[in-house]
Amino acid sequence: MSKVVVIPCSGIGKVMGLLSRETALEVTNRLAPEITETACLGQLVTGDEDARVKITGRPCITIDGCTANCAIESVTAIGGNIQAKYQVLDEMRKHRGKNAGDGSMLTVEGWQIVDEFAAHIAKRAEELHKEGRTNG
Amino acid sequence: MDEKEVGILACSGEECLGGTISRLATRRVIELLRPNRAVTLCLPLYIAGGEEERAFARDYPVIAVEGCGKHCSTRATEKFSGKVHDTVEVAEILGEGVALAKTVSTRDFTAEHQDMVKIVAREICARLDAIV
């Protein structure tokens, strides 16, 4: 079965955007590179044909940093199949009082958030990948 | 004196190193090098945002910062907002091999990567200074 596509918002203004980006990279580069990959959100926004082909018919996981839900909106706009949606804000509620860093660099506490969040998402990606194999 | 502000829009591409460099170089300009002269926008807000976001290129002269030859920042701006004033291409400055290399987590960023960010940020500043 083809890989699950993990798409972060990569928001540039605040730490939540960097948390979304680094979480996606942790899943796709370290935890589950055999069954996941990422896609450039910018290409989805422009309606790039290569990006459309890349995500068509494949389960997508979005990771958004704020309530604008840029990843969800952009994947939806290009016709992607979103199977799981995650919000950094929800994850940060589990880590109240922690200083995650800023939009350029994460702190040690920020990386702890990424590691926990990514482990959770990698597990979900594995389930989606198995479901896809089962369903043919 | 009224200071003109310039919009800097990074592609922030997730699939190659050029995207990461575009993002960090843009943040360096906004935060450290030209904090009162530059503003930015999350690129996908052209879709997820409202009229205020789609007015970005009408409100500011925009410098697009491109991580690869897809030119997503320029294409998105011209599709949803307006003409781009100038373009900074990571591949032109650092070479295509660097720009298209596998993306790197900031956890694994080296001094060499940081230098790349500084070089691209300087080029953005040069283009910005030519506008203001």
C-alpha cells in the first residue's frame, strides 16, 4: 500500500507552526519513514499537479498549529482524503506551563512535546496503513 | 519619517532543505535584521484566511522566498493576491544541490546550516533595502 501523507501547516509566525512542522518531520523521517511521507503545503495551495497526484487516493493526516486550520483547508481544497486531523493547540493543553520555544527554534520542553505528539501520530499512521492494506 | 514595510513570503516547503532555509531566513529578517520594515504571512492563509490575507500583495510590495524551482510562494501570491515585487531563490544563492537536499529538522541543524540561513537572509535584506 502507498504511504500515508502527513501534512503540517508549518505556520511561520508562532511556535505552534514549528511544532507542527517538526512533529511531521519526526514522524516521516524518524519514526515511520517506511509507511509515511510528507508533502509541501505550498504545492497544495497552488494546486500543483505533482502534489495532487501525490496525495490522490492516499490517506492524509493533517497537523495544524492554530484554528485557521491551514493544513485541513489546503488538503481539502485539492481534494485530499483526510483520515486524521491534529491540532497543536490541543497537544499543548497537555503541557500547560511549558515553554516550547519560538517559531525558529524549540526548547528542550518543545522537543518533548514534539516527541510525544509524533509518537501518537506515528501510531495512528500505522493503523491507517494497516487498514489500507486490509481494505486492499 | 514614515517607514515603508515590505511583505516577505517564504514557501516553507516541507520536502526539501530549501524550504526550511526559506522559512528560517524569513524569520531572521522579520525578527532580527529588519524588524520594523518587514512583515510576513503564513502562505496557506491565502486559502484558509480571509480578504485581509488575500490583500497581502496589494497592501505590501512582496518579496517571495523560494526553496525550489516550483516557485510556490510566487505562484500562490499571484493566484490569490497580486503581483510579486521580487523573488529570492535559495537554489540561485546556495546551489540546487543544497536547495533540493532532503529536508533537515532544526534539531539536526549544524553551524553550516545556520550560515546558509544567514546568507539567504542577507540577500532578502538587500532586496528589501532596494525597495524601501
